[in-house]
Amino acid sequence: EAGVTQSPTHLIKTRGQQATLRCSPISGHTSVYWYQQALGLGLQFLLWYDEGEERNRGNFPPRFSGRQFPNYSSELNVNALELEDSALYLCASSLSQAYSYEQYFGPGTRLTVT
Amino acid sequence: GDSVTQMEGPVTLSEEAFLTINCTYTATGYPSLFWYVQYPGEGLQLLLKATKADDKGSNKGFEATYRKETTSFHLEKGSVQVSDSAVYFCALSERGTALIFGKGTTLSVSS
């Protein structure tokens, strides 16, 4: 069974540009979570999508947004990039919260803002 | 709000030594508790979990017991190997919502 996949592996952008990160969940999983792992800040929750709807978002500005597609894959968009957005962005998936609380992570996208 | 506190690292051990990484939590409800491991250059792997008080999660020789009375979920392994060198994260989740992580503990095992 294929795990969670993310693309691209690495992304280099300039300050002020937009970045788009993609995630494909494990087959059968309907929930997708996004986390940011920045140096010195640990792992912080960004966004949670379930069944195509945004269920919750963490303490991040509105320029962090995303969506979930009908096939449950997800996209994270970061607008007006700032230097401090440089981080590893991790996507996780799980079955609907009614059935399982385990989240399985992808390998991440390393975003570098210069 | 909910939070997780785990011991600061790095933890440096010799091969076959006993490992304990302490983790305590604060939660308003009855969370599920997890340990994740991150090897260099990789994403997070679920190591073990416990969903209710007194549950013991175990995997690959690692164990942790959900202690509601002390709000703890300490990770233990009886004999570590060099291949166990990684960063270990304790985390909680209430009813399938977002994971709240501790800051991570770096384990370095030498032969």
C-alpha cells in the first residue's frame, strides 16, 4: 500500500512569491493535515481538511491557505512568501476521525525562501 | 490549551543501554497519545500509540504506558541500537483533531 506522497521534494522561492505544495493521502483516507516544521519552532499545525472541507486551522496568517480535492488530495498555498516561511512542510492523512486517530506522514516538502 | 512537554535532549547512549524519554501532557479532555520518530532527512513515522488510560503501546522494542494519574507517556526501550538514533516526538490528539507535539528529543546511540 502506497504511503502519503508529497511534491515537490524541494522548492526554492524568492520573498514575495507564491508557493504551492501538494499531498496525496493513503488510499481510503479522507482527512489531510498540514504541519510546518521550522528550525527552532518545532512542529506546528497549519490546516486540517476532511471530506473536502476545512475543519480547523492553526495560528497562521491567512496567506497560508489550501484546499482538498474530490479525490482527497490536498494543496497548500503560501502567498507573499517571507524568509521565515522557510521550513519543512509535512502532510499527514488519516481515516475519518470517527474511525481512527492515527495520522500517517509523508516525507515532506522542503521550502526555502531567499 | 492542550500541550506536551518532553525532556530536552540530546540524549547520548551506548549501544545496548536502557532508554527513557520523559513526556507529560496537559489536556482538557481524554486525548490519544503517540510517539513519532523522525530519522535524518525523513518525515515522521508513527512508533506507537495509546488511546486510553493504562493502555500500553509497543513497537520495535519500544514501549510507553498511558498514565492518566501522572499525565505521562514516557518512552522506554530496554536495549538501544545505533539504528535507533533519531529525533523522537511525543504528541497528543483529542478526537482525531490536529496533533500537538512536544519539541522533540534527539537520541544518539554509539557503538
